[in-house]
Amino acid sequence: MGLCLFYYYQNNKYRNVSKALGGLSLKSKLKSISLAGIVIFIAVALITYPGEVLSASERGLDMWWGTVFPSLLPFFITAELLIGFGVVRFIGVLFEPIMRPLFNVPGAGGFVWAMGMASGYPSGAKLTTRLRQEKQITKIEAERLVSFTNASNPLFIVGAISVGFFHDETLGILLAVCHYVGNALVGICMRFYGRENRGKHSKQKRKLSIYKALQELHRTRLKENRPFGKILGDAVVNSVQTLLMIGGFIIMFSVFTKLIYIIGIAGIFASGFSIILQLIGIPSELSLPMFSGLFEITLGGSLISQSDVSSILPQAVVLSFILAFNGFSVQAQVASIIADTDIRFAPYFFARILHGLFASSLAILLYKPLYLDKQEALPHDVSVYSPVQSDPWFTILEQLNYWGPLITLAAIALTIIIVTLRNNKSKYQL
């Protein structure tokens, strides 16, 4: 009798759960349970290790408000103004004969590509989203564009990674060349993506015309009804909002990476990574740094520089891969930015793996001409690992870390003032 009641209770409980899930598919149910489980795991880990969580949060916050925010803010604001005043349209017409045959994207993609390399990720995704919202590019073109315009900026590659961690500027040249050439190769490969969705532009021959470019600039400016003050205010507010979102992702992934390291999950996955790395001739000591770098690039770069490896080549190969992969932290930022449009995340993720393979292969091919030969050309009495305080890249990074927090606070205060004034103005109009 008791066994029957127990069976009846369990059967009814299963039916209630199934009814609560609303008859959803098994895949959808598993996804819901998995996401809930991950969130619960993170919540329990946050409560269990409060000290480590605080230190990881402070590390992510220092990185964001000292380096990321002040370095990206000018580019974001400038890009918004250039789009608003039609300069991007002007550039698009001029670069159409280059970008269309090479990457199968409109000429405006040249602006996104250049700004993405200069300012670093996730600028490419931000600008691609703006062009898509302005209907200057199609969905397929946006997915092609976002796949190769999210690159690391030279200050991070040379200043933070090469000089800051390795005290070796020559390594920065190798990493930068591999990163940007690999990015261009990804763009060339992705030009074949979505070829079945060809538009009329594919049949049209584009010629360089400054007069037509100026006409497009003028038409775009005339369509913009907002006064200059409103355009500038919107540029500041939108840029700060995006950077606040980026800051949240940086802090959260800094904490998450620390937690999986403390709990031991990172060590388990690193053991599997070591087997794969040994098969391709890379020391197993780099397995844990590489796994950490897949989540957060700065942490991975720091661990790689501290690893006990006899040659710099395997370190350069692994660094090239994680720089190209962008890290799950940057990928989450990109996913959040493009979520406001119909741009899909899958082509971007596939391109990151492709970029990683290209960049790491180039690091092997270019190691001798761009690193060993340059090292031999250096004066023998000058050590590569000399103090980096005199290096110009390190000096720029130091200045940015010193003035960065002040720039961040000033920009946030300005945004609050703009939003407050607009709210008060709207109340008076009502």
C-alpha cells in the first residue's frame, strides 16, 4: 500500500512538472534546466568564496575604468558623429571598389574595419550594429562584417601583453602582424558566406567617384533633423551606455574565471587541453594558461608569460590563438551588442575559431623573420628584458592607467547631467 502511494505521488509530481513546463520540447527543457543550474552554481560559489570574488571584481573594475573605458570612449563618440553627419556614407562610396571585391561588403565596411583595429573589440560589433540599424548594410553583409572587424588594438597587443607581461616589444610586432593578417584572411574567407543571397549590387561595377561620395554625404546630413547639440549628446549617452554594459561583462567574467580556477574545474579541462597541445607539439605547461585565456585574454596572457617554457615560440602560438578567439568575455559583449538587430552570432563564433587557426599558423611561419632575425639584429649589450619604463608603449599605458579613472568618472558625470537635463526639459514641455 505504501509503495503504491509513493508511486502515485512520484507520478503526479512528474506530471505537475511536465504541465508547468508547458509541453515544451526536450531540448528546450534541458536548456532551461542547464541555465538554471549554472546560475545556481554561480550563486553558491559567490557565497562560498566572498574574498576571492571581491578581489576578482576589483581586478575587472580596475581594467575597465582605468583602460577599457577611456580608450574606447573617444572612438565610440567619434564614430557616432561620423555616422550622423554622413562621413561614413562618404567613406562607403570611396571604399566600395576595394571592400566589395575583397570582402564582399559595402565600402562603409572599410570604416568599421579601420576603427575596429584602432580601438579594439568590441568596436567592430558596435559599429556594424549601427550600420545595420541605419540600413546601410544587409543582414548577410553585417554578419560578414562583424566576423572580421573585431580585433585587438595595438596598444593592448604591444603595450599590455608584449611589453607589460613579456617585456619584449619585438614579440608585439610578431603578434600584431599575425593578428591583423589573420583577420584579413578571415574576411576574405567569409566573403563566400551567404553567396546564395546575392543582391543587385553584385552585378554592378563600382568606380571611384569623389563627386558621388560628396553627394551621399550631403544627402545624409540633410536627412539628419537633430541639431548638433542633440547629436553630440546622443553620441555621449549611447557610448557610455555601451561601455557600462561592457564593464559589467568584464567584471562578471573576471569573477567567473576566478571561480572555476578555485573550484578546480579549470584544472580538469586543462588536463584535456594538455593532451591536445602535446599532439601538436606545444608544452603541456601552457594548457591551464590557454584555458584561462579562452575566457579572459588578459588573465591568459599573464599566465602564459609566467609559464616555465624554454622557447618563446609556443607561447607566441598560444597567445596568437587566444587573441584571435577574443575570449568568451568579449564574445558575450558582442552577442549582447548584436542582439538588438537580426545579426546572428554563429558566423562570428565560427570566424573566431578560423581566425585563431590562421593567427597561430602565421606565428609559426613568421617566427623566424619577425622575431628571431630582429632579436639577432639587436645590440648584444642591450637586454631584451631591460626595464620597460622607457618604452613608449608602456609609457602610454601608464598614462592611460593614471588618467583613465578621471576620464571615466567625468564621462559618467556628463552623461548623468545630459540625461537629467533632458528629463527636466521633457517634464516642462508636458
